[in-house]
Amino acid sequence: MAISNPGNGLNSVPAPKKQTLETNYLDLSSTDGWGQQYVPDLMEQEAEVFGPRTISGFLSQVGAEEPMTADQVIWSEQGRLHLSYKGVLVNATGGTQSAGTIKIQADIDEAEDVTGGLTTHGIRENDTVIISSSEGVCKALVYDVSTHTISVAPYGSQATLGDIGFADTSTNKSITVLVYGSEFAKGKAYGVAGTATSRGANEPQFKSFTNKPIIMKDYYEVSGSDASRIGWIEVTSESGQGGYLWYLKAEADTRARFNDYVEMAMLESELGVPGTDFVDNALGLTGANTAVATTGTEGLFAAIEKRGNITTGVTGVNAATDLAEFDAILAEFDKQGAIEEYMMFVNRATSLAMDDMLASMNSYGAGGTSYGVFDNDEDMALNLGFSGFRRGSYDFYKSDFRYLNDKATRGSINDANTANAIRGVMIPAGTSTVYDQQLGKNLKRPFLHVRYRASSTDDRRMKTWVTGSVGAATAALDAMQLHFLTERCLITQGANNFMLMK
């Protein structure tokens, strides 16, 4: 079944001019109205054919807003408690690979440097480790360490380094190393030889992240003459304001559109790269400090793609449409913070696919509708939608995300490129504890929250002011200009607990 879209004549794009036009009003020319024998019956109420047109409100459901006074926000997130690394095993020695050296290339959460780059580590002498490759697993004792490498000796004759795929001539095979304990000889001090007085102490690890606010502006202008015109169309704005003054609707639409832009920017924005001056030059920011990104800000989608998780679903068409895919998602969340409550904001196709998945779990409904359960008689309207479910120890609450459905927003972008379409996002509920470097203390905040610029002098959360000679005269301009401004950024804490559905 195909669905056509003949509504090309809908006035779905705002007019660029700011006065009453024949495209805004019914043209009652001599051929269309006034010159005719009979006066037409004018329907003065404007028809609302698009329903609620705004998409704002998502961030207000899942986050909070806080003021800031700086050009940059820096926060720290705790590192993992246990030591686990990616690396390669080289220099296996002996006929049974009785010892070997491991080069540590990356923390377990980071991508391995395929060019051979090394990283520091917290593994110490006398640590016992599990070494895993695609061909096997063995356990070993660490008998020597350096800044970027460790030397290990495997336990037992049957669990040699050769058993996990390392022949004498094999080098640079990817492995994972996990510290699971330690072992010391009787009556010996630290160190395998028992001569060291200390083997060093590990310091807690943390990661620091940063984001910066962007300034957003817009304005609406109407001339004094047009502001005093009374039209025959009765209009109603998104906020409920109505009347026969067309500029009231135009002003309200501009305000609603700006509010949507504020939220869309927090979802879609990209952070500029220091030293890349294309946008800097376009905005006239020459001579800016290239040590810090001068343009853009990191939005929700960019933060998840950079530091979070992405699922494309089993079929690659709709994310999370069967229990196998959800089980894979749960397994990934278990590796992260294991937060047990998630809010899912999804597009229509994914929402329906989840409903079908949950409905298929009802064995009585496999061949049709089942009656008699909880007064579900045959005359009752069936509710085939689900607002949430529990799988394992996780609770998921599902909600439609209008931004991903609307043709005038992400809906059309997703249709144009289905391979990279965003189907939804999973956001952990609750709060996280982070260290705020501006305040110098630990704070509990929602995983998502907006920072806006504000001080005792100027609050830039959402500024609105009027200039011109219409109403309260502030300038010689024979017009009214209504200005909007905000300066803000989105803080995505613990992005490793988020899931983007593509």
C-alpha cells in the first residue's frame, strides 16, 4: 500500500514579508468575489490543519536548567573502579610461550590505537591477570612492569600463552587484560623478587569533559500601519492568544519557532574543532583563541555518538524491535552504569514496532484477539499500545518523539536518508554525581541539564525586548521590533549510559 501526499498547496512555510499579502488573505477581486452577484460566505476562523506545531518540551521532561557565568563548562566524571586494558602480546619466549610482554594500548572504554600508540596503566608487580584473545583465555602473574608494558608468566602448563594463539613468531595480536587479584610469596616484601619496599599505589581516575554555550537570536518586525490594521481572519496563536490582528499571529509564530530552535539546537548542534577556522571566519571571529573551540556546542546526539552507545537494531531498519535486540541493549547497559530506569523517546515506526513486539508476547493473541482478561470483552475498544515494560532488571518507559516524526523537522531528514536516520534515544532516569570545577564541590544533577548565561546584571536564559515606535516608543523607527535572545548549552553527563537508535 502506498501513501501519496497531495497537500502541496498547504501554507507550511512562513511568508518572508511582514505585511498583509494576497497570499495571506482571500483575494476577493472582480472575478473571485466583489464583482460577483452574490457575496461569498466567509469563514473567518483560521483552520488549524497541522495540530500542535511546536516540538519543544522534550528537555523540560528529562532535564533541568541552571545558570552559569563563564564561557565554558567543565565537569568531571568518575572512572571505572577496576583495571582493564586493551593491548597486544609480543616477544613470547620458550617452546610453550612460558613468558611474554604485553604492550598496553588503551583503556577498556577507549579505541585501540592500531598505529601502535601506547598508554600508561595501573597494573603492578604481583598482580594476577586474565588475558583473553579471540582464540582463548589464560591467567598469569605480572612479574615486571614499565610505563607502557607488563611482563607476564602464565599459570599452569595447560594455560600457556601459546594456548591463546601466540606462537613464537606471532606478534601484535590484540588481547584484553583484566586484573583480578594478586599473589605474594611467604615472608617476602613487595616485588616478585621480594626485595622492593613498595610497589606503588594507584590513584583514582576521572575524565574531564567540556562544552560551551552558543548565542541564538531572532526578531519579528511589523510596521506601525500594519499593526493597526484589522483583518477579517480570526487567528489563534500557539499560546492561545487570538484576535483579528494578523501581526499577533506572526509574532506568536516567530516566538514559538524560536523556542523550537532553542530545543533543536540542544539536540543537533556540533562543537567546533579548535584550529578549524571555517565557521570562525564566517562569523567574523578572526583572531579567536584556537586553544578552545570558538564555535558550536555539543548537542545530545553528538554527545551520544561520541561518548555513548548506538544500536541499529537486528534488521537494521527499526531499532529495538525484538527481545533479542533489547537483550543486547541490556548487556551493554550492564557494562556501563546498570541504571535500571530508562525513558525511550522514539519515532512512530519504532513505537509501533515495539508495540507489535510486546503484543506478540501474548500467546493467547497470536491467532486473534483474546477476551475475558481484565474485563476485556469483545465490545471494548482494544488498546494495542504500550507505554512501558520491564525486561530483566530494567524498566523502560516509551513515549513518541514528535521531533522525529514531523515532516517539517527531523521527519523529513530521516526520510531522505534512512541509513543514518535517528529512530529514537534512550535516556537514563534519575541523577548523577559529578564534580563541578566552578563551584568546587560534588553535585547531584540530572543526566541532562541546560546551562544558560546569567548574572545579577543580565539573565540570558530567554530574553525578550521590544524596540520601535509602536506601543511604548523607544526609537524613531515607525515599526515594532520584537527581539529574542538566549545563550545556552546542553550538558550530557554519563553519556556512556545513553543509547541512540539509528
